[in-house]
Amino acid sequence: MHLFTPFRLGSLQLPNRVIMAPMTRSRGGAGCVPSPLAGTYYAQRASAGFIVTEATHVSAQSATTPGSVGIYSAAQVEGWRGVTAAVHAAGGRIFLQLWHVGRIAHATEALPVAPSAIAARAERRTAGGEMRPLPVPRALAIDEIAGIVAQYGTAAAHARAAGFDGVEIHAANGFLIDQFLRDGSNRRDDRYGGAAANRARFLIEIAAAVAGAIDAERMGVRLSPTSSFNDMQDSDPAATFGTAVTLLNELRPAYLHVVEALPGHAMAPPPGTARVAPELRRLFGGPLVLNGGHDRATAEAAIAAGEADLVSFAVKFLANPDLPERLRRDAPLNPANPATFYGGGAEGYTDYPPLPE
């Protein structure tokens, strides 16, 4: 088994195990509609085992990030329909990542929401382009939570209507679901707080709603158990995320996507942090996608050792639209240009060259 061995993921036959990770590109248009260039961008990368799109808002309440995209309006569904058509015409497979930012937002007409009124000690870019500290969010009332769960179900149905092969629930990186999971951001004393099973309840209810809309075999879940990004902490990540994965097993998701960066990566946990991915691998009953600064050698080693079934790549895929072929040939990689990562037009988006014919 290696990166270039085909893999069966539910009803999808993947040509390889090189997955395109979700990456914010901040090129959405008015109304959080995908840019016309998005179809070109994703179709260029259709040789991935499958693509996971940039994080995509499930509601207008979440849509506070400049240049972000959504899946809650008819115009957004139509915009994404052009993207999926382009990817499928190029022979690819594409999942939409479902997102609610929670407390990682600036107040616009109302305060951002979170499990508890605890601000993230982080800065975020405003619509005017300034970096500002995040405000103290408003704790969600218990009777509001069902409405957000329903938004995820509706978003999954919209994704199906837009032609996606599946969806990935973004429960990582310090956004709303992750905020419920971790005890550093969740201090509730109702059925959504306290014990790990209660803190996982929001994720499990969302996963059930999504599975009801698009089928569990077309649903993935992304977790980041040891990441401190967006000011996240948990007193016992192995117990917290082990509980969440054990409960997810009952729904039989298509895959689990675990972010746990390798040492030396910018997103790596502090030295000495115990890795949680091996325990989640043991607990999860389905395929596991591993993410976190891998190259061909480390990805091959992880698959050969049984640590993962597939490996996802972010910046390398951003800068190399034909990444699977480059890895297969051990060909040189295009360097990425960080100045064009977020926002703009075709430069740094659709103009990275493929290998010569």
C-alpha cells in the first residue's frame, strides 16, 4: 500500500490517496458566492484522490470573514454547481467543507456566538482589512443550538443539490464545533457542557443531521485534537477526542480527517505534547486521513505503518495543481507565494504551472 494505490471510499473509487486539504483562499464574491475562478482552481487539482473545498459557511450568522463563501443561499448553490461540474468534467471528486466560525469573528450587527462567553486571545482581519482583537462572544442559549444543528443539515442538502460528492464537517481549528468540544472554551453546565460526552453532543447532533441529508457514506469529519490555533486548549485531548470519535462511530462516517502537524511545522503542537492521532486511529472504525506538513516520504511512511489510509496536503496542493503526479515522479515542486494566499484574483490561484507535457 502506498500513496498511489487506489482506494475505495464508500461508493467512490479514488485513483490515489493524495487528498487536497481544505484551504481558505478568500476569493469569494458578493453574497459569499464562489468566484468564477473557483471552478478553474479546483478543476486544475482534480487528480487528487478527492478535494475538500475551502471552509464554507452554513449560515449568514457565521459569514463574517472577508472573501469567504457560503452554502446557505440559492445564489451560492448555483455558484458551487459550476465548480462541481468543472471538477467532474476533469475526472475529479469533491467534498464541501461545512463551517461555522463561532467566536472567531468580529461583531457586525450582533456579537459572535460560542458555547460560553470566553473570548479567543487572537486577532482577526476585519472587513476593512485591519487586524483587531476578537470580542467576547455571546453564549448560545440552549434553545438556539437546535437551529444551528438544522443549518448544517440544510447546508448538506444544498451541497447535494450543488453536485458535491460529499461534505466534510469542520470540527477543527478553533471554530464553533471545536469550541464546544474543548473544555478551555466550553464552560457550560447544561447537557452541552461538562463531561466529554456532553461537549461532543453538538458535533454528534450535527453529524446526525448531515447524515440524514446526504448519507453517512458521503460525510467526513475533521478534528484537530492537539492544535492551539485560535487560542484552543483542552485539559485532556485524548479523552475529549477519543470520546467524540467513539460516539461518531455509531453514525459510520465515510472518513475521519485528523490534523496533527509534524514537528517543525508552523501548526505543530508544543514540544512534548502527546500525539492523539494514533489513539483516534485505533478507535475509529473507518478510513483515516492524516494532515500536517507531510511530504512524499512521511506520507508513504504513515500509510505503510498503518497510521492512516490517506494523507492530505495543503500548501503543496495550492502551489502544485498536479501534485499527485509530481509526488509519483519525485518531480520538483513549485514554491508557494504566501503573499497571494488570501484574496486577489488569478495570481497565486490559477496560475501555478503544471509539469511540462
